Amino acid sequence: MVPVPKFNSLEELNAYALAKCEEEDRRTIDGQPEPIGTVWNEEREHLLPLPQRAFDPGVRRSGIVDRYQTIQLSNNRYSTPASFIGKPLWIKSYWNHIEIGTGIEVVATHPRSYGEDEYILDPMHYLDVLERKPHAVPYARPLLQHTWPDGYWDFYTQMRVRHGPGDAGRGFIAILRCHCKFGAEITSAAVNQAARLNLFHSDVVVALVDRGRLERFVPEELDMTNHAELLHYKVDIPDAARYQVLIGGEGHDQIVA
């Protein structure tokens, strides 16, 4: 590690460290008959086994969630779900992230901040509250400090012009729920498509998200290579009118007879 290496990610650092360890295993120290790796494999047979449970390097503390749904660690505050306001929780810090939990479960995770007086907020923790206070949407710190795909806030602005701040706020929360549940790619595509159609309503976005999700699961062509016994079957698309029989419509009497 001299000079200190620089990497773009932890994965790159780990790959570099592993390669150096393997290189060291192949090195033979002056005056020794065998390389380091060979001697180590002989020595490890005489050592105690490693613990069955992996070592947890997290440092655990406790705190109480304030009325803003945050808990403090090292002069920074991290968000929790609204149901934990006023309740004691533990907070476990690692070098790159923190975990917040009750006695039995983790209720929130965040990337760790080494700044001062910062608020690390998960927008998902505030959607229920903002749904009840839709007029607060354009001023909500959890939404404003988060980086959303291009077009989201423009879409909200257009909804506000057309439907008013209340309906626009609730609609925007519905869109953000789609974003958090189904991902940025499919939701962003739906928002942009709705904007191109000049249909600024959350129901349109939700419908387009549902259609996009279904299209991903429709196979272009059914491969029957491993099912030769089914090749002689033919499936016809039935006349939709025949389904009327099932609810007592025209033709019901003939079927019953």
C-alpha cells in the first residue's frame, strides 16, 4: 500500500488486494526452500479453526427518533419510518453505511456521512406523511435533496397547474411510490411518455408503468424445442362473445339445455 493506491470503488480495491495477496503467496523468502503460500498451508493445519460466526465490525449505539423521523449519529441525522417517532432504536455504524433497528429487525439503512450537521433522508420514509399533507410536497426536504430522474418535477409542476396543489401533491406521491417500487427506468419512461401525450395525471403514469411491466414478461416467441409432444396442438383465440355465456348472457339457455 505504498505509495497509497487510488481506486474508484471498494470492489476495485478488493480485487487489487486479492491479486497482491496471491502474488505474495507465490514469493519465496530469501533463505527459505518453499514459497510463502506452501508454508502457510502447512502451518494452518496446526492452528485453531476460525469462529463459525463472521466478525461484525459495526459499532452499536442507541438513540431516540425525534419528531422529524431522524436519529442522530456523530452530529448527523438519519431518517426512519414515521411509526418509530419517539421510540428508542439502535444505530450501528460501519465505515460505509449505517443500520437502524429495533431489538429484532433492521428498519432503515443509509450510506454513512462523514460531514457535519447533515440530514441523510430516505424519501420513502416520508411518503405516507406527505400523502396526508400534499401541499408540503414542493417544500419537503426529503424530496428536494434527493436526485430524481429528469422530468419528475416538471411533471409535478404541470399537474399543479392543471389539478391544483392538493391533487398534484397526492399524484406526485403516487408516482414516487412507483419509482421506489418498480425502479427509475420504467417509471421515468412512463412520466416522459405521459408528458409527450400532454396527459399530466398520475393515473396515466401508473397505467403506463403497469403496461411497461407487463410488456417485459411477454415472450416474443414461445420456444417449443424441448416440448415436441405439444407441437401438434393448436390454440385458437376464442370469440369474446362466448364469455357472455358464463355470466348468463345470450346463449346461456342453449348451453344449459
